[in-house]
Amino acid sequence: MRNQVLKISDIYIDDKRFLISYPLLSRKLMESIKKIGIINPPVLVRRNGNPIILCGWRRIECLKKMKIKKTLFKIFDKEDDLKAFAFSFFENVSERIFNPVEISNILNKFREFGLSDKNIIRKYLKFVDLIPNRNSFERYIRIGELPEKIKKSIAKGEFLVSNANLLMKFNHSSRLKLFTILKRFHLTASEQREVFEMIWEIMKRDEKSLDGIFSDLNLEEILKNINLKEKKKILRGRLKKLRYPIFSKKIDDFLKNLQFFTEGIRVHPSKYFESEKYRMEIEFKTWEELREKIKEVQLRIKDDR
Amino acid sequence: MSQTFKFEKIFVDEKVKDHEFTGIVLQKTKGIPVKIIKDAKKVVEDLALEDNSITRGKRFILLTEKKGGFLKPCPGTSEYLCCDYYVLNISENCVIDCTYCILQEYLMNPFITLFANWEDSFNEINGFLSEKKNDLIRLGTGELSDSLAIEDIFPVSEKILEFLKNRKNVIFEFKTKSENIKKFLNLEPINNAVFSFSLNTEKIAKEEELKAPEPLKRIEAASKLAEEGWRVGFHFDPIVHYKNWEIDYHRVIKLLFSKVEAEKIAWISLGTLRFNPKLKPIIEKRFPKSKIIYGELIKGEDGKLRYFRPLRVELYKKIYNFIKENIQKYSRDKKSIRKINIPVYLCMENEDVWEEVFKWTPANSSVLNNYILKLFR
């Protein structure tokens, strides 16, 4: 490897075969370059006579933004793309943590450079802190196919890889539509998971389109609600009714039976009605109040007979 | 050689290359390329890293050895009542490839794995049976594989039947979805062997049991065995809830009792669809047309997905009634003097469900085992 000062404009940036970084621009890195300059020079390789970037895409992007014309580069002489990329990978691995989109880029690049899935899993997954098995590989390999908006959210850590995988089940156009609309509900990660799963399963079971489900849910009406908590509650409630109609009816019937009790008397079924048993809770301050509530329960039981 | 299932290659673990049973299998699979391997574990790990490893694994046979541990209590499930069943794992994985098969998630090894030293299991069974000499044990090979589907290339059943002849305290079950029973029709039936068939509606068989013979064929196979004097059993498992399920299950039960001598039925089990949530993405990927995972499944007390209780009870009650009604009809038609009393039991269910369906609950798994075996006592 040799050092050489080159004009940034002389670098052939259209060749992105070794690009891993996502997103390209890093404000933090720019600040750091402003303060202390570039410690590790970017690495170039020559392909078809052109110098192309092997490592240091972000650094060069920052320099361009900072209108710096020239910088010191290292020139790597490897002809073989796979070997060059493996070098770039290890150079990066020692210096930073990859976000999930970058991991996806890495896996796809290794594939493009001819490495078998098996070898990628065996040799490289552990270096990106993934368990070296097929499941981990499959969780990440397709992340790169997602729309930019979603990838940005994943890279920032706002959107989980597991939920991105649920979104991958939907067709291309539905992914962004679903992501964008549900963003307006500010769902937590576990709520997102639940909602994606329910929508997907209703679509599959009832052979419905995403728009058809949105229309069944009357989404626009829910979104008019100002209270965020209420919005989420209505959305999940309506989805549950569509996804689990028999179970939801059972709950509705159960609740209907209880609506006559005054406040402070609650009946709890077992989780998902798995047991026949119910549990009753009575809140009271005085013995007199307890007597009244027990009387009410007795009357109710009598009525039910 | 099996007509239905085609294998691409046979991997033979170096340790068993000279084993007598390896020779038998290779003789029966002539024409299929064979590869001797030094490290079976590595070959298994290699395949597991490939895309579609489960599908690919069904095209390969792995002949290897098992170092003991053939006999195990049925894994069952926590929090639900089990039936004190024992499983004999002499092979692993199944060629039939049903969409709902739990082996897809349960086994780490995707190969159709045959243990060349399977006869070592007889020592284990002997030891176990002498320990439990006062009990009547139910034992079977149909847990981690289908008992008869590849009998043509892995001919174990005759030897098992021979082994069973002088053993009084074991009832052995060959559990299958195949109709591979021809050779047993020429054998002398023995009392402590049961050939049991997993049954489902035509719709479920067609859509979810892709490589299995249609239910009618399974019923006819059972009928032939019963006619020859063998005891047969039936497992309605997994029972699937869908539109018109009642009509379809009623139809298959009617068909069963119209073809099979009810006196020869050792037991009937019922179990609704249930599976570990980890199986869901596997089914979605391998069988995108399957819709059974989109039923009203909740997470049960054991963490498995199953229909919520009122739905399960409805399924069980109706199907149990169809069975009772058909037994009565059978008795009337045959003018049977003796009351036909077939034990019907639930697989992996909780006490509340038992109580609701049958109006009684076995106190524990041993009581349940005794109930299932009442015809054998």
C-alpha cells in the first residue's frame, strides 16, 4: 500500500461496488474532521484505470461538503474485488459499529463478490455481532431492499430490524404506505410488531388488499382523534376485532355481562379464557360498603339464573 | 423402493459404513449416489446454513449412529395433561412434509436421518420394560418421523414386531399417514401392536398434507389391517378450524366407521392445531399458500399457539359427538351384542377442556394411560 495525494474530483465515485456506509453524510464525522483533520486516509483501488473508493466513503463525502479539494489517500493494489472488500470490511470493523442497513450492504456485497451464503455466515457474521446461522443472515440480507425512508429510520435505530422484517412480507408499494401511515400513531416497537402482524394476517386470511383493510379500519376517522393514547387504542381494538372475530365477540359478551356492576367490582377471566375459572375483585373502604357490594353481586347472580 | 419419495443422495457416516443395516438400506436404494462422510455433524451444520435447508434436507438420507437415548418420554407440553406415552427415536424427520409439521422447528437436523444401529434400542427397551414390569407401556416410533412412510427402504417394523412378540407389558404403536401396509397383511397379527393413522378432512389433507395419501386411502389401509386382525388407531390431529369444518369432519368420521371394524379400533385421539410460535415464519416461508396459521390462535399456558379454549371445546365436543354417534350407528348396523367402547382422548389439553368435553378429567397422566389402554387389560 502506498500513500498519494489526489484531487477528490479525480476519484471515480460512480463506482460504488465497495460502498457500505449508510447514510453517507455524518455530521459528527464532519465536526471531527474540522477539529483534527483526517487521521486515517481513505483507501483507493484502481479499477479500469480509475481510482475508486474502497474505504472512506463518509470521509470523502465530508471533505466534499467542506469544499476541500485534495487529500492524502492510501492506494491498495489488490486486483481481486473479494479480497479488497474483505480488507475494507476488517478495516471498518476495527473502527466502528455497523448499523443494520450497513450490515445488509456488507452481506450483499460479499454475495456479489462471489462468496457463498454459507461462507458469509461462517466467516463474517460473528464480526458484526450476529449469531452465525441462517436466521441471522436472512434477517439482515434484505434490509437493503426497503425504501430509503424506512432504511434511514432503521439506521437511526428508530425502527427495529425484527419489525422491518415483518414489513418485508408486504409488497413494495405497501411497505412505505404502511410505514408512513402507522408513523402517525407513534406506536412503540411492540405495538408496531402487533399491528404489522395483524394486518398481514388479515390480508392473507381474507385475501384483502392493504387499502381494503385501511378502509375497514376507517383509519382517517381514527387519525382525527387528538388523543394519541386513544388513537392507538382504537386502532388496535379494531384490528383485533378483524383478526380475532370469535375471540373478540367472547370478550364483548363477557364485558356486556359485567357492565351492570357498580364501580369497584371487577371480574377477571383467565388469560385468553384458557381456564374456566374467573376471579372477582371487590374494592371497599368499610364493611358496610362491602356488604352492599356483595348484595349487588348476589342479586346479579340471581338475575343470571 | 418407495415410489412416492425420491432421494438425491445418501450420506453414510464413516462410523456405520460397514454396519449390516447400512448394507440393507443401500441395497434398497440402489441407484442413488452415496457419499461416505467423516463428520456427520459438520455435514448437518453445512446443510442447515443453506437456503431452504428443510426442503433440501428431505431429498437426502443420512445414515449415521445414535449413541443411546433411543427411548424417551413423549416431550408433551407443560401445563397440559399428557398421556404417559414413550417415543422410540430410531429415525428423524419425515418425508411427508405437512405444512404444520412441528419437526420443521423442533429438529436442528434437516436430513432424513436413519440410525443404522437402531436395533441397539431393543436393549434400552428391555431394560426399561423390566424396570416398569407392573405397568403397561405405550411406545411408538411416530414422534420424530412417520413410522411406515419409508418402510420400503428402512425396513424396521418386522423386526420390531418380532421383538414385541414375547413382551407383555408394552403396546407398540406404528403411527403413520402413509398407506404402506401391504407387507403386514401377510404377517400374523400380534395383540400388542397398533397401527395408527393420522386423519384429517379432505380439505386439510389436500391443502396441508401435501405428500400424504388422501384420507380415504389411509382409512382403507387401516381397514385392510383390521380385516386381517390387527388393531388400529386414529389420530385426528391437528384438528383445524375453518368454514364448514363440521361438515368435513363429520364426513371423514362417517367414512372411517363405514370402512373400519370398530371392534378393532384401539383408540382415537383428538388434538387441535397447536405449535411453537417459532414455526409460524417457517410455515409462511415454506408454504405461502397455507392459511392455517391465521386462525384464531392464542398463546397457551405452555407458550404454544392454539385456538382459544371455547373454540377448542366446540371442536372437540362436536367431533366427539360425531364419533359417538357413528359408533352407535355401527353397533346398530352390525347388530353388535357387545358394547363397543373405544377410548377417545385429548392430546395435550388442560383439565378444564377435558371436563367440558367428556365430563371427567384423568387425575394424572398414568390414569390417562390406563384409560387409553382399557381394551388391552
